[in-house]
Amino acid sequence: MDIRLAYSPDSDDFFMFYPAMMGWIPTGEYRFLAETFDTQKLNQMANESNRFDVSAISLHAYADLADHYLVLPHGASVGRNYGPVLISKEPRTLDSLAGARIAVPGLKTTAYLVLKLMIPSLTPVVTPIEPFYRIFDSVEEKETDAGLVIHEGRLIYCDRGFHLIADIGKWWYSQFALPLPLGVNVIRRDLGQDHIRRISEILQDSIRYSLAHREDMIRLWMATDPRGIRELRNTARIDEYLSLYANADTESTTPDVKLAASLLLKLGVEHHLIPHPVEIDWA
């Protein structure tokens, strides 16, 4: 049985799914086939089609998908007092950004949802993460006043001469003393309970395989990454990124992460950023 996967080209998503795709772990009757897209596109495609059985998406996007998908109890990208960063070309304060034009990687990203809680009056300028440098270029060329940087970009903005305004994961933790769940993996409800259980077990084993073969997976990802990001041709830097987003929280979603996920979607409803209440159904 073919299982269609969708995930981003980032190293943490590769880390989760690649062993299952390559058959390095037992997969039984299932064959895992994958396509990669940037975060904005993943959120859109999960909402607009039935093309994928399992997809990495933003937690924020789940508000539109709950009728069709369950959230897998592993594979989450979680920031524990860290997360995406808000950057500018010149030093700025958070208070100075009221009404500002801010480049964001998508209106359904979790990073954007949290940023709207931080700066309700901001004017978003959707600037997809691919090509990778587009948000940096937007701020550099003064198309926008600041940029919201996700994924590996949080490690390299200093190399490009930008200043940190705020880490939204730190802001979230300062408000609620909880981790910030950013991305989750979802699975189609209509696959049925038995398939969902077995596929979930295989994908969790895939994550465990990568955690146990960390150095090999880093070298493999560096050899195959199609984006050619020069600042990421560095084993230590990829190891640093994976320590943030491919770790014990990825292997298994803990109760505090589940609590934080429900709280974030609840706040989205209360602040009129999500149109209706959402219950998270965990597979």
C-alpha cells in the first residue's frame, strides 16, 4: 500500500521521514513516497486536496483541517524557550513595529499566529520561505520593515548582517511558561484506525532510527539538500539546528506540548485570528 508523504526540504523533516522512505526500518505492507514543498505550500495543499496521506503542516493550519486529519503523537517541531525570530536591518524594538510591514512566511504558519498575538496591528507581507533568502532580501531592500524567519534561517540571520528584534518562542514562554509547538504531522482520518495506528508506529520508528544514527543522517542531508544554502554547508550548524527541532519532542509529543497546542489555537479564536473553536484530535 502506497503512503503519500508531504514535507518541507528542511533538515528536520528529512530527518523524520527518510528512513521510512528508504526502507531502513521495517515498513510491512507500506511503501512511503514523498514530495517536498515549502511551509506555505504544505499548508495550502493539505487544505485544498486529498493528495497526501501524511503531511507536515503548521499547527495554525490544523484549524482548517481538523475535520479531515488527526495529529500524529510524534514528529512535532517544538521550541522550548526558543523559536522563529523577528529580524530587521537596523536595531529596532518590538514596540516600534506597531503597524509595520513585516515579511511573513505564510498566513497559516504558527509563527505568524504568535506574531499577531505579539503585534496585533502589524501589516503582513507574505514572502514564502522558498527561495530561501527571499525574506532576507525583502528586509535588505526595504520592501518590509522587518522579517519573520523560520526554519534554519534563525541560525544564519547574523551572517547576513541582520539584528534580532525578538525570538517569538522566548516571548511565548515568558507569557505562558510553556513550549511552543510550531509544526505537526497529520494523517488522514479516512485511512481507518488500523492503518493509522500502524503507519504512526512506523513513522515513529523512522524518527528513532535517525536519532540513533544522527551523524550519518546529517552527512546524508548535506549531500542531498537541493537548496544549496551556503551557510548550511557546515556539519556543526546542522547539528545545532537538529538539536532544536529533531529531538525527544520529535520522537514523542509530551503533555505540556499538547497543552500548549490547545492553548495556542484557543488564543487564536479569542483574538479572532482563527474563525471557530478547534479540538485537536491526536492519533
